[in-house]
Amino acid sequence: MSNLEASFSILAQKGVMLYILKGTLFTLIIALIAVVLGIVIGSVLALCRNYCTSKTTKIFGIIATVYIEVFRNTPLLLWIFICLVFCPCPELFNRKLFGLTTVETKLLFKAAVALILFTSSVIAEIIRGGLNSIAHGQFEAGHAQGFNVVQVMIYIILPQAYRNVIPTLLSQVITTIKDSSYLANVATIELMARTKQLLSAASRYNGTGNVNVSDVFVLFGMAALIYFIINYTLSCVVRSMQKRRKRPVRVVAE
């Protein structure tokens, strides 16, 4: 058996593909949590940066600006290592979860916090772009209907802003899925981490007793294929939505 055949035989071993697919599922879950919490935190940051301009609220705008610029203009990997050292871990994650040891669970939580902080700063600028695309007359129309500032934001401005940035948000989901691979630098359970763990044990699965160069290509090639399938599917969705938005509206004369 050649080394390449031995490397492909790793994927045929019992439980290996299931192990990889479980890592893929955790990657998607981590990315989804980061995006959902990123939208929540990013919305608050965008609103503060855009509209907290009075003397009493200006401090919130400054805090939001500093947060966005610091996290958005520094590497995610830097914040992963900072969170590993300084981020406290709640008792819920100070135990064995998802088949991980207590140490791995704590590392997963801290690394996920870093991903959420980083993602929220990027999403904040995306949402701020959506807010800036809303005509000022929308505010005036809302106030004319008797809505207060909060009601105008909830019922008029934010729905339109979110609708305007949906394609960009989906693009950020793609980026977040890829960024989750940085978590493999610590003991986590996402796709890239599991691929590295399989590679380190490849000598037990390929039947050659050694880790071969072809093992690297096969295992990381499989991970690349999975990332490509997920992200290409999302890219197609984004392009479809963008084409639909650009499609001219036909007016039928009566």
C-alpha cells in the first residue's frame, strides 16, 4: 500500500469521519453564537457611536468608538491569547462538557469570548453602515406619528438598517466560520483542532506506523473541502440576495 492510499484509509477508519463532522458541527455552533451575540452587541455599539452625541451621552459614543477601533484593528489571535490569560470563566464552564476535560472546556469558553468580542466590533461597523443609509426623514416621520426615540429605532430605523445589510452580515458569517479556525491554537473541539488531533495520531490509523506528508494533504484537504462547501453555499446565498435586491421593479400600467 502506498503512503497516499494509507492516508486515505484514515478517513475510512471507524469513527474518523464522525469525529470530523462533529468538529464541523461545533465550528458552526461557535460561529453562530459569535454572530448572534455579535449582532446584539454590535447593534448597541453602532447605536451608541452614531447617536450618542449630546453632552450627557457622549461618553457612551466614545466608549463604543474605542471598543470598535481597538478590536477591529488588532488580530483575533492576539485577543484569544489575552482572553486565555485574563478572562474569568464562570462556574458553568468550569466542568467537563461536550466530552472535553475541565481545562479544555475553560479554554473553549475563553477563546469563544475573544471571537465574540472581535466579531461584534466588525458587525458594529456593518450595522452602522446600515443606519447611515436610512434617510433622516424616517426619523422625522416617526416623531410625527408620536413615536419616541426608542420606538423610532425599534420599529422604523433598525428593521430597515438590518434589511439593508443582510448580504454583508452573511459575508461576515463566512468570515467568522473561517476565523473560528484560530481557536485550534488552544485545546478546543472545532474542525481545525480535530484535524490537527487526527494528524498527530495518524500513525495509528494509516497502518504505516509513521506520520506521512500525504497524511497532511489528505486530512487538511478534507478540512479545506468542508470549509469550502459551507462557505461557498453561503456565498451563493449572498450573491442570490444581492441580485434580488438589484433586480428592477416592474410597474404594470393599468
